[in-house]
Amino acid sequence: MRRLISGLVAAVATATVLVQPAFAASTLISPKVLISDPAGKPEQVQAQTLAARRYATFWSSGDPALAREALATDFTDRTLPPGRAQGIAGPLAASTAFHAAVPDLKCDVEQMIVSADRVISHLHFTGHFTGTFNGVKGQGQAVNFIATDIYRIADGRIAENWHLEDNLTFLQQIGVVAH
């Protein structure tokens, strides 16, 4: 009986560890301004905000575990750039390429708006182009541009994303496109 109880306690402890998210909310990027629908249920707003914060922290850190926690397994990018894979593989590849170009990339969430099953994140990216992008070697140029993402959240994860990045500003800053 003692072995059975010990085995059950060990199994429950292991299951609890496996279910816990890998990243505590306190280590995630927080929005500078958070606006939520007053009619929204607090637990739903918290779950939606958590998914969006995980995704922003993924872009800042490049840690693929954060993307996997933030995105639904059937994640769909509704504004998929040419050549980027659909699903979770797309953001993972984009982040890897971007962090190779801007190793000190930082993502801030200027504001986040939560309503119904949507989250809108106004993102601000900064860093220095010291790596390589499309065959161009960086010379330490400052990078400073914005993006806006619209997420549809389902079951606490980002199921769909519509996004618009200021790619022209980025390309001008790194010298790929003339001002």
C-alpha cells in the first residue's frame, strides 16, 4: 500500500510538472498599455493576454519553446509572406533569420487591446544589425521599427494571426533599400 501511495504521489507530481508552462508570467514582456473590453471575463482576458505576451517574448528572445506555448498546433498565418512556411514552422524560421541579423533584438509591446476572442498588439522592435540578412553583413546599424498583430485566440493560444510590419523602415535602416 505504501508503494502504491508513493507511486501515485510521484505520478501526480510528475504530471503537475509536465502541465506547468515553461515560462512564468513574471518573466514575459508586459504591455505598456493594456486595454480590455469591460464586458470581458477576467480569466479570458488573462489567458488571451498571456498568449500574446508569450509570443512577444518569443520575438524578443528567439526561444522556440515560447512560440510553441503561444501558438495553437493548427496556427494559421493569414498574411503569410511568400516563401514562409504555414503553421508554427513559419514564425520559428522567421525568428531564426531575424535573430541572425539582429542578435540583440528587443520587442516591446507598446499597447495591447483585448476584445472578445481578439488581441491587437502594437509592437516596437529595436536592436543593432550586426549579423547577416539576405547576404548583407551588418555594420552595427540601429534598428527601430514597429509592427501590429491581430490575433484570434482559441483555448488560450493564438490560432490565427494577421500582421503588418514596417519592413520598409527596417530595410532602409540596414541599407538594403535606399531612403
